[in-house]
Amino acid sequence: MFTQILTPVDLSHLDRLERALSTSADLARHYHVPVTYVAVTTEQPSKVAHTTVEFEQKLNAFAAEQAARHKITAHAKMMISHDPATDLDARLRDALEETGADLVVMASHLPNLGDYIWPSHGGKLASHASASVFLVREHAG
């Protein structure tokens, strides 16, 4: 049914992604397909890494850890943006096209008033991508 899963991750907030990561791994095992963990960063130092090389190393290590932990095939894809806060949606669409993934599994927050004005990243991706998008609520309430 699916051939490739794309799972966006924020390396500075991995503790908030556990349900989405588990769901992604479960689907990968079920369909016998690989997962590509994509993360968007800037060329500027951040709290995660001082350089893009260091960031990519951490992302690769994360993907390898997920592969071993969940017994799946996993890859990492780093996307660079001048301003990840404003470019995140476009960078995720680029990653989707570059990987050829046909399923995106990503964490989502509970809807709030702001979502009526600014759509969520997952909602925006689902509106503009040809792939299926599975939004996983991290906290149901």
C-alpha cells in the first residue's frame, strides 16, 4: 500500500514526538517500507548543533537509533533553511518530493484558536501534498 514514509522530526523536542515516532515505526514494519526522518535546520548555530555537519551527524545517529530500536530501515534527510520558522512547510514539501515518500507521519498539537487563523504544518502539508498525511496527536487531553 505504501512504499516510503517521511517523518518530520525536531531534534530539540524529541520528547514530544514519541507517539508519532512509534506510529511511523509501526507502519514501516507493517508495510515493510523504510522511514526517512527529515529535519529542517539553519546554517547558523542552534541549541541542537553548532554546524550543519554536526546537525546532520545527530540526525543520522537519531535515524540509526530508531532503526535499531524499532527494527526498521531508516534514513535521515537534513533540509537547510535561512528561516525554518517561515520555510518549514516549503522545506517539508521539498523533502517529500526528493524522497518520493507516499506517506507522511507527523506529530500534531491539539487544535487551538490560532489554527483558525494560521493552519498547522500538518494541515498545510496535507492540503498541498499528493502523499497521504497521518497526523498523530501527542496528547489527547
